[in-house]
Amino acid sequence: MTELALLAADGSVSTTELAPAPAFEKPRQPLRSRVAYAAAHVIPKTFADNTPGRPADIDWDATLAFRHHVWSWGLGVADAMDTAQRNMGLDTAATRELITRSAAEARTVDGALVVGVNTDHVADEVITLDAVIDAYKEQLHFTEDAGAGVVLMASRHLARAATNADDYLRVYREVLAAATTPVTLHWLGEAFDPVLAGYFGSTDFEKSSATVLEIIRENADSIRGIKMSLLDASHEVSVRSRLPESATLFTGDDFNYVDLIAGDDTAHSDALLGAFAAVTPNASAAVQALDAGDVTRYRRILGPTEALSRQIFAAPTFYYKTGIAFLAWLNGHQQAFSMVGGLHSARSLPHLSEIVRLANEAGALERPELAAARWHGQLALNGIRA
């Protein structure tokens, strides 16, 4: 029996039994019952100067290999999103190269791909609404030219410039009119980015959701759906129940996705989740269970991953990317536990230890012996005897 060392907040060390590798199988046909995207992270060169404030220097082989890992399990990739450290280490040049490279790789395997479109290439914090529209369109056209699907991300510039719901209606109307294929909207909560508080014109959910629904109804032909990342299941269900039939609700709720994806007799959510980058094989196996009509097996597989996701996305939530990269390292998808912008230092060792414990319990350690060896090495490097 191999023991797995765990580190408590007070510095004490305990052990638990290392669970065997999960017996999940890759799908032999496309997943049918749910559409699921994993929001993938980027992997830096281990020797490069990826310190805070420096341009991202990406290990493209490893970064693209991780996307092939996601596609091989039947999931789509959501790229150049927050999980890829936009606004937190991934600069504009690296973002555009990521989009171009991922789109080219997706075509080689017929992999589903959507990427984030934002206004974050504009350096000024405060710009006019017209400038917001122009900035959105610039990235929109770049992404469409690359051949990728579009997720129209929430814009910090728009949050600062808009004074009421009508401003949001105007901006989205003009940007969506420029799209050549239907796009997915993105409603990102302030837990992920405090600047986005009051997005869509109000801090009152009923008012802001009414604006979102008006945008979707008014621009139905240009909208595929909406990804909601408010970390409130009741809010998501409320919007989902009022969507037109033409629009899909993609859950971005990394706290409550198991029930939201399962749904009920009337509706369910599809998925576009950072959490699915951490538990890709589990997510695939769970959707395969739904494809087979086995809801019990779906819950047995995916249910335990929710506690793991809640730990990864614990406050301050915008540092969840550290946990995603940490698990990718444990599972052998990158050579070192490192991130652009030096963000691998954003979580404590006890926090990471809890991720190890929950991943072990959830069957999310793809190569348990490797994960244990790497984790124990990390502890030793920090002077802790496992």
C-alpha cells in the first residue's frame, strides 16, 4: 500500500492510502447527451522568465498536447478564457498566438473549440462605449478569421464605461451584428473579477438577468447561448427557464455543476467549465454514463469531483488557475508546477494538500504513483518530511 502524505494548516503531517488509477475509458463515439467544454490553461517554458509582469513565454508543445488530451476524451476545448490566465499573466500577443495555434490543432482532429473574445488588448482602463465596440469587433474578427468559435467575454472596459442597461444593450447589439456565426455570451460574476460587479447594468440579479434575456431575444440569430459563472445555481436555473429555445445555457458554475448538468424533467445545462480541465476523464466518463441513461453512475463519477472543484475555486476565487495547473502537473501533463506571471505561488501548501486529498478521493489522479512522487517531492523541497 502506498501512502499519500497530507499537510494541515498547522504544519502537521498525516497520511492516507493512495487510491488506484480510475478505470475510465475514452469514448468510442462522440458524446451525445450533453455538450461539454473544458476551459484549458497554458503551460510555460520551465526555464523562461515567466515572472510577474513579464510577457508570457509558453511551452507550445505541452500546451497544445493538453488540448489534445481534452479532445481525446470527447470534450471540447474553451481556450483563451480566464483559465488561460487572461488579465493574470497572459498578454495580448500570447493570447492571439494561443487562439491561432489552438484553432489549427482543432482542425487536425475535428475537435470542438471556442475561444474568448474580449477588449483586453486596449491598455487604457477607461474608454468610451464606441471604443469598447471597436475593441470587441477587432478581437471578434481575429477569432473568426482563425476559424474558432466565439465566447463573448465580459469586458472590464464595458463595466467601467456603461452607466445603465441601455448601454449594454447597445454594445452587444452592435458587436453581435458584426458576428458571422452565432456566439456564446459570458456572464462572469464578481467572485472571479471584482471589476465586473453590476455587469449588465445592475447589482440586482432580477434587473441584470432581464437585460441579459433582452439581449438574447433581440439578437437570437447571432447567439448560440450563454455561459453563466455566478456560482449561484438558483440564478442559473432562473435564466435557463426563461431562455428562448434557440439558446443553450452552458454552466460555468464550478460549485454546483453536478445537479445543473443532470438537470430535471424540463431542462438541463450543458457545460463550459474550468473544473473540467482538472477532471477531464471524470467529466467524459460521467457524460458517457448519461449517454447510456445511467444517472446513478453519472452522479457516482462526477459527484465527488464537486468537492475538489470547490477547493480549487475557493476564495479568492480568481486564483483557481493555480489549482488547475497544479493538478495538470501531478497528472503528468506538464514538467513543472509553474505558471506564467509566477501565479503558481498564489496558493499555500496546505491548500494544495487539500486538493491532493480530494483528487485522490474523487479518482482525479490519472497516474497516482506519479502524483504521489511529485507531491512528496514538493513537500521535501519545502522542508517537510512526508
